[in-house]
Amino acid sequence: MVFRLRRWFLLPVLGAFISTPLSAAVIFKPGEKAKYVAPGEEEISGNAGELFHVAQEAEQKHDLKRALRAYRTLFKKYPKDALAPGSAFKAAQLQEQTKDYLGAAESYRWLMEKYPSDLHFEEAIEGLFRIGEMYLNGKKIKVLGISVANAHDRAVEIFAAIIRNAPFGKYTARAQFDIGLAREKDGANDAAIQAYQAVVDKFPNDPVAADAQYQIGYIWFTAAKAGTKDFAATDKARTAFEDFLYRFPNSEKGPQARANLGLLEKKTTSTAFKIAKFYDKQKAYRAAVIYYNEVIRTQPGSVESTEAQKRIDQLRKKVGDAAIEPPKTDVAAEKKKAAEREGRTAKGGPAMRGSANEVAPLPPPETDPALPPPASLMPDNTTAPASSPSDESSASSSEAPASSETSPAADASASPAP
């Protein structure tokens, strides 16, 4: 009877072993319970050559999980071996193929930073840039179907790694521009303008520089339209668009820049006319006439210009020229004051026209302000700009600048990438 009970008890156990795939493994360790390990998860050991052989054999059998594990074990355990760079590149390709994009970015970056002279260096940068643009254009970072991080922050980290490790590379200017685009999409317009300006300053001959200069104007343009608290937004937008037309007269965005300038002029005229009427109502006629003249100067022939001239004529008859014209300066007194200033300058050293920086300029910053802190895909060991290592969460939080109150978020759909 006992024998029959044991047979009955062993049947399910035997059935479980029979149903287990032959490639699975049961791991026994001293002092530990037996542990079932799924195919591809078992530990892989051996020297670099043996690991590479295992990876190649697994890849030929389409066992990508095992191949990837062998490649990763190789370049992590034997980073100085000649097979390590190629293994990192193969691992990155397999990770992209299996849609492990963050893992692929880590492997590409490892190769890029450890082996800048490797024959796969340019391909690693291209792969890293491809993943960065994927996150820039809306790819979500999810765990168990839940978004766990800002994809734009991760994109910025990737682009920053490209800029630091390949400052004169094929994708460097685009990476710098995409940092600006990511920040603009997040509404961090001050950081976006800083990144775009870095493109214009560092890569003036790259085609993407024209797009960067246009985006600077566009950010200020949308801020002016939205009624920002920054009263200089209109002037800054006008200056940016004028610089754009001067530097890139043949750009396809030239007509739109000119149209935007026309709208800015109308806004300026409307604002000046409102200010003039305000001072007029307060009987501050001299100030009112100044703004009426500004309307006439900026929009000759417009309805506002005609009304402004008519009101100036009325005020001239009502209160006289002396009440509306600016007070005359005493030329002789001004010359005397200027001579006294020159005398003091000769005795006491150079006159300070503005800040102390004009006489003793500050040294250049140690780091590039247009770049965020180093990426946190893996422990940082880059050399420029220098920074201390940090984990992913601290890198993302410290790197993302706060959105400026003075420059509201621009419409991301109106910010085309080149």
C-alpha cells in the first residue's frame, strides 16, 4: 500500500520534469536550494574567446537572449580584450533588435567612451543618436506598461554624451539642436534658447544653425503673442529674426521670418499707441507725443499713424510746442561736465562704463552651460565637461531646468526639426 502511494506521489513530479524544456537548467549550489533557471538566464563562464564562441553559436541558432548574455559577459568581464569592442557593438545591435533601447544605448555608449579609436565608433554614435531621436519624438520609457521617466530627459542625456565624446562628429550639431528641441517641447524655453544659441555659435556653417536661429526668434515670438511678463520679448524676437535673415538670407524659412517681423511691428505699434493714449489721458502730453511719434515712425501710412499725427497737431494747438517737445539741453554745461569726467578719468584710472567685466573680464566657465550634466545611462567617465557620477534619478532631476516664468511654452508642433 505504501509503495502505491509513493508511485502516485511521484507521477506529477515526473510529469513536470518531462514537460520541462531540455535546454532548461537546474542549478545546485552548496547550502542552497535547487533553482530552476530559464534558457538564456544561466551563468556563462569562460575566457574571452570561449564566450565569443558561445555568443556566435547562440546567435546562429537564433537564441538571441543567450547570445546577448554571452556578449555582455565578455565585454564587462574582459574590457581590455581585443574582442570586447566588437562584443559591445553586437550586444547593442541585439538589444535594439529586441527593443531594449535603453540597454542598447548603454552598450553603444560603453563602446564610444571606452574605445574611441575602434572601427565601430561612428556606428555606435549613429546608433546612440538614433535612440535619442526615438525618445525625443515620443517614445515612452515604461516598466510594466507604466511610464516611469521623462523620455525627453533621457534623450537630452544621450545627445549630451554624443557632444562630449564626439565634439566634431557628423551628428554633433544635430545633437546640440535636439537638446534645444527637447527642452522647448518641455516648455523650458530659457534652456532651449541656450542650447539653440550654442548651435549658432559653435556650428555656424552647419545647415542646422539656420533652424536654431529661427527657433530662438520663434520662442520669443510666441512668448510675445502670449502676453509674457517679459516686456522685452517683442524686441528679442525681432532681433533674433533680423539676425536670422542677415545670416541665412537664402533659407526656406525666410518668408515666414519676414511675416513674423511684420506681425511684431504691428504689435509694437499697437502697444505704443495704447501707451500714448494712456499718457494723453493723464495729461502727460510730452510723454504721449513721444509714443505717438513712435507709432508714426514704425507704421507710416497706417490708421494708427494717421490718428497719432492728428492728435499731435491737436495737442500742439492746445498746449503749445513747449509743453510737448523735450526740454532743450544746455550744450555748454554738458561739455563742461564731460571735460570734468575726462579729468577725473586721467587722474584715477579708466572710467567704468558698465560692469567690472569690461576692465577685468571673468575667466571662461569650466563647463559648457549649453550642455546638461553627463548622462546617467552608466557610471560616467567622460572628461568634458567634468562632473561627479550620479544615479539616474539624480541626473534626470538635476539636469532638467525649470521652465522660466518669463517665457511661456511654445507650441511644440511649430518647432520643426531639420
